[in-house]
Amino acid sequence: MSSFLSDNIDEALGCWKAGGLVAIPTETVYGLGAPVDREDLILKIFSYKERPFYDPLIVHISDKLMAKNYVETWDPLTELLTEKFWPGPLTIVLKKTNLVSDMITSGLPTVGIRCPKNKQTLDLINALGVGVAAPSANKFTKTSPTNKDHVLHSFKDDHLCILTSDEKTEVGIESTIISIENELITLLRPGIITQIDIEEALKGEKFQFSLGKTAFEEKAPTAPGQDPIHYRPTYKLELMEGKGQIIEKEGAEYVLLDKDPYITARELYLLMRDPLKKSFNRRVFVLPESRHQLNEKEKQVWQSILNRLVKAGKWV
């Protein structure tokens, strides 16, 4: 069977029942989803994406009550952060229960949980009655999808229902991932929700914030998006600082990014997926020098954008 588009939740549920996968829209990127209690379909996620089994998946839920089925602890810090940021682009890594298979967590004792901000997907999860394991709906290490056409292009020959939605992917980059263990909050993947956002939400509470290890410093990922090579487009990508007049080199297409990090984040994967014209052999993303004049929170969002661009520019 080939992929098909649908805005009908019953058709999406039917696709799972028939042995296919469902691509779910969220406010960040599209996800490639399977029910948490269907290991046969979870296996297909890895197969469709050509994703290695060492890279864990995020479980998407419809509310906090459902989330508590999949984690052993739910402390006051978790409660405050979910109250503030769910539904939204924050994934929290906590110790898992036995309702979450080791295939989802790559053998780790913890699982990343998130409540996406998209009514169509929340309605789907509610109708299903269990969480949905879903990484981004793209081939492994390739650029993430922010609309249905991106997903269709990557999986057109697979048994896949692409759930459509009137809501846009307003964030545009993957969720912030943190782990919470006792009073220690560790940033595992940066995103649109920043350290400043988290600290403001927990003002008055006792906690410590730390930056997690990156790439394979711990020999294996503790959360999605930690591979050193990721988000790559089909062409060579380079970065440069925008200082004064740009002297263009032959064969390179130059794209000046917007200094507003929220606009750049929303548009980033659209820009990266735009094919090169035949006269170009690479694309150079120019970083606006004016970003250094932004406030600290906006600078942290820029660091999340650079996290994607640096990984996208690495080729082996």
C-alpha cells in the first residue's frame, strides 16, 4: 500500500489496525507514530525511518493523566512544568513503567513524554486510548518535516496514513527535551522552550539546572536528537556570520536568516528542504549579526537553531 492523506481520525485508527503507521501533525514537526502497545508497529517505525535501535522514541500523550501511566514518578517540578508548558513543545524524561517497551526506550530505564499542541492529534490519541510513540516523520539523519507534503515525499511508497490538520507547525523545530531526577533538571536537547523559560516557571522552587552531554559523549543517546549528524538536507550546507557585505563565491546560494529566532525556527526546515537550483552546488545560511543584540531568552532560542544547523552541516 502507498501513503495517503486524511483528516479523518477513524481512517487513521483503521490504518494502525491494518498494520500501517500514522504520521501525526504537531506544533513542532510531523511525527511517525504507532500505539505504545503495538510492538509490531513500533518496529515498523525503525524500519520506515531506517533508524538505528539505539535511538529512543518519544511517547505522545493527550493529558497528564495518561502520562502518569507511563512513568513511575511525578514530582512537584514535573507537575509545575507540565501545567505551564503542556500541551506544548516540552518533552520530559522520567523513569518508565513496564507499559513502555524497551524497544521504545532503546533499553533505557527512562522514557520521554510529551503532550503535543495540535487538536487533531490530541483527538486521535484520545480516541486510541493509549500513548503514541513517534519520532519525526523523516528518514534517519535527514531534515525534519513541517508539513504533509514533506512526509509524503519521504514515505510515498509505505503503508502510511498522513493525518492532516488546519493548524500550522508554528514552532518548526523539535521539542526541548529535559530530564528530571530528584531536584536536578538536565537539558538533553535545546528547543523553543529555553532554560530561562524553565527557570521562570519554577521560580521559588528548589532545583538545579545542568546542560546534558552532547553527541556520543556518553557512548549512546539518552534522548532523541543527540546524534552528532542530523537534520541533513540533500545538499552540502554551510554557515557563515553576516558581517557587512557578503562576497558570494561561485556555486553557492546564500540565504540570510531572519534575526527573529521564532521566525527562523518556524521557517528553517522549509528553507532547508527547498531544492537547490541547478547552478548551485551548496547553500550557505548567513547568520544575522544583529542576533547578538537580542535579549538572553531570544539568544537561547538561537542556540537551539544553531544546534540543528551545525548537525545538518556535518557530512561523512
